[in-house]
Amino acid sequence: MKMKININRLMSAIEAYAKYGQVEGGGVTRPSFSTADYQVRELFRQELEALGMTVSVDAIANIWGTLPGSDEMSPPLVIGSHLDTVPNGGKYDGALGVLVAKEIVETLKEHQVTLAHPLQIVSFTAEEANEFNFSTMGSRALSGKLSSEELLAAEDRSGRTLAAAVEKAGGDLSKVGTGNKKTMAAYFELHIEQGSKLENENLSVGIVDSIVGIYRDLITIDGQQNHSGTTIMKNRKDALVAAGEMVAEVQKLAIALDSDTVATVGKFEVFPNAANIIPGRVEFTLEVRSADGQERRNLVQCIHNSFRMIEERHGVKMAIANNYNTQECDFNRQLIGFMEEAAAESGIRYTVLPSMAGHDAMNLAAMTKSVMVFVKSINGISHSPQELSLPEDIEKSANVLLNALMKADQAL
């Protein structure tokens, strides 16, 4: 039995959720543990309860909604994503996947369909980069990649502890990793592509077979803070000048590879950041992404070597602290097959492609059979107020996910 979601209801939900953290110009700023994040969490919990789902919050504050199946001894099928956003981001990244999951539950209930497996929806905590420096925090903690000790030691620049932020969201960091490992039959995630491959091929739907590996460092450069007028040029140890050369070197080395491997300096802070003071300290992030693990490691090593030469030339001190190193992962071939069958049976054209962005699904893949489906992103834009996926593309991808879920329920 092929079912279809109610696209009008789904689009209304997307607009409603976008109001939480909405900023002038149409962007959404809803970082983890912000006021808007706490508000949208409460909204989500209330709406799941209104659907008759049992709602719980785990130790890392992931929100779970459970719809019973006819065989309660079966492990659940899980659909998830995240509700947090980057600063001045879009309304689709993350939230679309969670709201499609909710819409699927509503569709099943309308058609009076009970799956054999219990069906769970999850909204993961802190998928996006945040002030506590733990991207995909909720799924990493769930999969055992983050320990309670690491998390309890974290605080943001204001001195707020992660423990306090998580507790306000209903979690308890002291219990991370202490419970029985969660069992699932399979995990599904729908997300916008955040790139242009689907648009270039005039396709609405992408079935994701893998995710690239992601490496991220926090680089700290310490020079000598001094007066900008009285310190002659040859006596300076300018942290910003050294850091600027490092940024340029990242670009140069990545371009020289002439491959799909990418490198980015995406966060950059200067201290004390005043017009008449030579910067004494700079902090920035280095990120390298590639589906080729060896090429990624080689590029990181080359970048580090170039940084050390710049450090020596400018007489500054550099510290490198790795805070994220996730290996590339492949998704489950059986679930990919269900997705392909669901698309073909509905006459929906698709392609199979890798994801260049990290997602919670890469951590779930270490726990259970996992797969993702992408929705076309107009102009390939994401992490921006201009982020856009059209209703007709969203509808096709959501229906592929719904009918692949039905196939998995019967086959697993």
C-alpha cells in the first residue's frame, strides 16, 4: 500500500517552527541551548504527545517520541534529525527531517496503519557546531563516541557549563553512557542536500550511500600584544599576520589537490580586537572533509607542517587541539535498496550520491542499519536565509522515505 504525506500540513509545520529564532531578513538563529531552542523543544514534545506518542528525553537531552507497533518485542524503526540551527541559518536544515518524521506519523495514523515495529522519532541535541565545541553532540553521545567525563568538563565562553544547559533541556550528563545501549531495527534521516548535484541533474531526490570523513582543529596563535603606534614593524610578533598567512595556506594546499577534498577556516577570533593594538592572540578553526581518508590525513599533515613554518618565521607560539575527527561511513545496502524500490515504484527519478556534509546518521551507522535521503536545495544554498527546498521536491523525498519505511517494516 503506497501512502502519501500531506504536503500542505508539512509546509505549515515548517513555517510554524521557523518562527522560533526568526531574525530580520528571514533567517533563523536557533543554536543549541538558546531560548529559541528550549522553546521549540517544548513545542515538539507537546505535538508528539498530541499525536499519542510516548515522549522521553535521554541523558544528552535528545527527544524521543514512540508510536507502538503490533509486535512490541521488535526493536524500533527510527526516523530523526535535529531542530537546532546555525546563526542566521535557514528553516529547512535539520528541522525538515524532524518534521517529515512527525508528518509520517500523522499519515500512518490517518490511514489507520500500525507498523509491526514500534516507530520512533528523535530530535538530536546540538547537531550543529556550537559554543561547547561538540558537533553532532546528541548522536555522538548516544553512540558512545562522547563520554560523560568529556561532556561534564565543557563550558562556553560565558562560563556556562554544558551540564547546566543540558539539565535545563531535561537531560543529565552524569548518566551519559551508563544505560543499556539502545537497540534499533533501522535508522532513517531526511535532509536537504546543501549542495547542487541534484539541481544540476534536475532531480528532486537523492539517496545517500555514504558520508565523508570530517576533521576539525582549534588553532590558537599567541604573539605579543603591543601598541600599534610605538612598536616598529621588525619588533612585532603579530598573531593576526601569522594566522592570516595560515588561512591563505589552507586555501592554497586544498586547491592544489584538484579533487573533491575541501578545507575551510570557518571561525576566526582576534584578541583584543582593537584598532590601535597589535593582536596578541588569534583562535580559528581548521576543517578538512573528504571521502578519501588517506587524502584527508595527508592534507591535514601538510597544512600542519606549513603552519609550523609560519609559526617559526613570525616568532609566535601555536597550539593545535583536535576536537572532531569522524571517519567516512557507508550506509546500509539493504535500506538503500528499499529507498530505490520506493522511488522506482512511484515513478520518481533519483540518483545515489555521497554526502559532503556531516549528519547524525553517520553516528547512528555505527549502531544500526542506517540510510539518508536528500531533497534538492535550490542553488545549492544552505546555512543561509536563502536556503530553499520546494514543496514538490520535499513531497517526493518524504514519500520515498515513507514507503521505504513500510518496506523495512515488512522485511526486517
